Amino acid sequence: MNKYIDVEGQAKNINDALADAIQKATAELGLPRESVTYELLEKGKTGFFGLGGVTAKVRVYYEVGVSQKAEDFLSDLFRLMHLDAKINLKETTESLDITLEGNEMGILIGRRGETLDALQYLTGLVVNRGEERHVRVNLDTENYREKRMESLERLAKKTAEKAIIYKKNISLEPMSPQERRVIHTVLQNYPGISTHSVGKDPKRRVIVVNQNSQRANEARKESKVEQSGGSQAPKPASRNNQRRRRPRPKSQNTQVKTEEA
């Protein structure tokens, strides 16, 4: 990502004026001459009738690395927050590790690290904008990440023990993808326990499954299916069907004698 600053140089001729402007720019930026490029914006003369020399207004371009972009973003943010924090950066080929130091770091951590996670996410967006390769940003303060990981490991093992003792599955609170990954990793080889995630971020959570309880439930379901699918005894006939119909009595033809008139 390229940024620039505008500077002005002065000398007896234009070439020396350009050199003077570029030297001022590199000194201000703390960069070597070969790492910048320039564009001449304006050429002028100084003194009476231009006898005092030549001025050159120059725009000097320089490349900003991922570390510089992260530091500029965080410095501007902390200035707006009126927060005094020291920014320590360590860049590798794949990641950028940032450690913050100060007296009021609790405000940057937030509830269960939610503010720190959000700040890490935003810094990652700024750092990777316009870059050809993706750099993973790891942001930490007061060793919070390590403490949180230890807490999650204890939570995972304690929850697994409860799931076995009470013979049921247990749902954990919503967590970030990184924290869910810790739970899955800790319990991946835990006897009688499996894990999976449900829901959508930011409410996605881990379910700790008691496999023995799950197999028992599946066995009961299969048993019900087998019973419902087997031969059934015929239903007893209703009382109405059991009643035999009594035969109707045959009607007798009555002969009627007609009296002759």
C-alpha cells in the first residue's frame, strides 16, 4: 500500500532542489532513498527576479508494510479513546503478533475477551487491505490469551466429567471460532466423549456429547422401531360383532274369507 507526503526543496538549480526535497522526505520518514519515489508538483523561483535560486514542491511516495499499517491504525484509535498504550509488533512471514502494554488494558479486553477479539478482527482487515498475501493478526495484552486458553482447557475437562457423571449431553456458552477450536482439541481423545458445534456465529456453541448416553438412546429408539415393525396380534372383535343375529320368525299367511253379499 502506497502513501505519500508533500515536501519542498530549494537550491540553485532544479536538480539540487529535487534532491533537497527528497532528502527532507526520507529523513522525516526514516526510510532509505531507494525505497521512495517522487513526483514534481510545482517548480518556482525565489528571490528578486528569481536570482535567489529554484524551489521544487515534490510528492514523495513510500510503501507501507503490514506492521506500519497496524501501528498507524491502533495509534489513531487509542488517541481517539484517550488511551495511553505501548504497541509492540513482531512480524513473520505468515503472522503479525501485536502486544499492547499500559495501565488501563482491561477496557481493551472486555467481557471474556470480546473487545480484544473485535479489535484483533478490525486490525486484520486494515493490515490485509490491498495486500497480495494474507497475514494473520494475533493481538494480546496482559497475557490474556494464554490465561483464557488455560481457563478453556479446565472448562472442557470439567464439562466432560459432568457429562459422564450425569449421563447427558451438555451445551456450552457461545464462543468465538478460536475458543471453540480449543474445546474440540482438548476433548478429541477424551474417553466416552465427542464434541460438535451448533448454531450460527456469534451464538455458535459447542455441545459436549456423552457417547454412552447417546448409544443408549439410539438403542431405545431402535427397540421401539423393532416393536412397532413386528407382527401384531389381531384386535379382539367388538361386542357388536360378537353378538349373533337372531333369525327373524317366518311370517304366516292369513287367509281371509270374503263374505258374499
